[in-house]
Amino acid sequence: MMSKEIITFDEAYTCYAAYITDSIFFRVHDAEITQDLAQDTWIKIWTHWPDMQPEHLKSWLYTIALNTVRDYGRHRKLAHFISIDDERQELHQRDELTAIEDSMTLAPLLAEMKPKNRESLLLQAQGYTHQEIATMLGVGLDGVKMRVSRGRAQIVELWLKEVAA
């Protein structure tokens, strides 16, 4: 949206509510839980709004949503984090059949990956830079590079096993 302009909470909500909700849904795969976690996320955002830096708004919002889902997962012992892909963007870029086939092929492979590697790899696939991923995940730049590299190797290895079977 805006890079260094001052943005109000209402503007942020209007621009990013669907993005936050979609990001949460693709982690928990339950509409009711998604709505609860999205509401919790926006309450946290409102609480910490004075700390927000406009140039990092989208990654800041995503980080809060991600941490809310992680808290829920820890609390509920939920270990079902699969895709953080924004399906709506993909469906506009490719036809629906190809998107469904890709999801069916990649979802099981992604589910088998180490969570740290999967998360970093999928964030990069969404177009985030290594530095942005490091900021979002709270790890060093070299750590992100290593996770992405290992994630790539791991997905190729899992795919080759799938093809061979």
C-alpha cells in the first residue's frame, strides 16, 4: 500500500483484513477458528498500533497474525501448518484446474517438510525478500538463507521419492 505515509488503523483494516484472514485460514483450515484468530490479531494490532512503522506495515501485520496462529497452535497443540500461499492471487494468475492440481501435489509434500524450512520457503515464494523473512520470523539473514536452501532441497527430495513410488 503506502510506503512511508501515515496510515490510520481503519485504512490498514480496510486494506489488509482479507489478507490477514486468508493467511490465517491457510494455516488452520477452519472458518470459525480463522474468524476468532483474525479478531484476536486485529485486537493485538490495535493494542500495538502506536509502535507500528508505516514502511513495514504489511510484514508487521503478517507477523502479528503468524504469532497469533502460533500461539493458538501451541495452546491447542495444533501442528497443522501447511500453506501460506495466497490462493486468490494464484487463481487469478492461473486457471483453477492447474491450481487445484498443484495444491494436491504440493500439500502432502509441504506437510512432510520441517516447519522452519517450509515457512521460509513459502514466504519466499510469496515474494518476500530474505531480509523481510528474517524480520518476520525473528531470525538472522543467514538463518533464512539456510532455511530456504534446505527447504528447496527437502521439497525436491520429497518430490523425487513421490515420483519414484
